[in-house]
Amino acid sequence: MSSILHFPGTAPQVPPSAAAPRPGNRLLARLSPDDFALLAPHLVPVSFAVGDVITRAGDPIDSLCFFEQGIAGVLDTLDGDRSYAVGLLGAEGFVGWPLLLGDARSPYDVTMRAEHGRALRIPAEAVLAAADASATLRLALLRFVQIFMLQMGRTIVSSLAHSIERRMARWILLYHDRVQADEICMTHEEFRLMLGVRRSSVTDALHRLEEERAIRALRARVVVNDRAKLIALAGDTYGRPEEDYVRLLG
């Protein structure tokens, strides 16, 4: 398997200093030392438990979170009570990206999924001031927004064109990219958020992926046995955003 399809586990190192230690967030780690220095004094470590709400739709975006570990699920809600996953964020990016596009309120709910999270939080005004001071920093942040938009677009296409098991394979890959091991906490409710189908359909799709020996389904967990098979099942709605991450951000 080509590593270009998987967010690299090791990021380029920022030159060590007391003021700017190497961040665990891959986007921050890819910034030039000068651009990172604009953000570093304002970054504060925070942690999240599974299920924690990071932001709610309609809330003001008063800070951005650059994840170092964990998965942030981006959720849209219909009829006030039915939520669906439209994207995932991890250590490759940040929560609060609409701010860079001129929207000071969150359009989505963002919650912690699958495993506990660690992030570096920074006030919104500090990010905007740093982006105004550096065109290269602004470009790097906006390039991530472009990649995330591409991921959301592929989610739409996959939902329209793919069978449930192929869509499931893609979501498992997106989780696998962002967790620390091959065993992932993924409940039936988690799959409902991603697939928008009944519990029985989730069970059937899990069985089909097990028959392919791509995964092993345990109680509230999925173990990735064969990543290459998952990639083949997911088809071309997985891989393009990951390739573009490397192409645009180094």
C-alpha cells in the first residue's frame, strides 16, 4: 500500500526551542518556524473525553482546536434530533475552519468520537491576527479547509453511489487514519451517524466486510485486518483528500 493514501504518522520536525516545542498536530508541524512562532505563544493544551461537544451549530467560534490525538466528528442535524456525520477531523487539521472563510459561527456540531482527544486551543482573534501577518500561514490554513471540503464532497458522492458495505469501508478507513491502533471503538450508533441506516443494515454490512476478511467485528469495536481490502472496497471516494494533503501541505 502506498503511504500517500494514509496521513503520515510522523510529521517533519520544527527546530526545537523552549518557545516553540514540536507540536503533535501535523498541520502545525508542517508550518515554517516563522509561521508557527506566530501561533505558538497562544496555544494551550486541552483534552476531551469521548462524547464531549467541542462546538455546537450556531455557536460563536471563539477559538480553534488543532488536534494532536483523537477524532472530531462533524455532524449535521435534521429535524432537530437526527444527526449525521458529514466529515472527520484529526491530527491532520483543526476545528473552527469556517472562521477562515469569514463565518464567525459554527455551521455544524463537532463532537469527540471513538477515543479521547488532545488538542492545542488558540483564541480566534490570535489566529486571525497571525493569518493577517503572514500570507503563507493563511495559505496553509486555507489549504487544509480545501482538503476538508473535498472530504465532505466525497462523503456525498459515496452516499449517493455506493452500497452500504462500501460506504462502511470508507468510514472505517477515515477512522483508521486518525486513531492510534488497528482496534477502533465503533458502535452501531457510530455507524448510524455515518451511514444513516437501520441497525440491521449495519450488522449485515459488518458481516460482509468480515466475510471479505477486511475486518473483525467485536462488541462495540472493529479490528482492521486488511487495510488494502478496505481501500479496494471503498473505491475512489477514499484517497483523493489524503493525496491532496500531501500535495498541498508537504
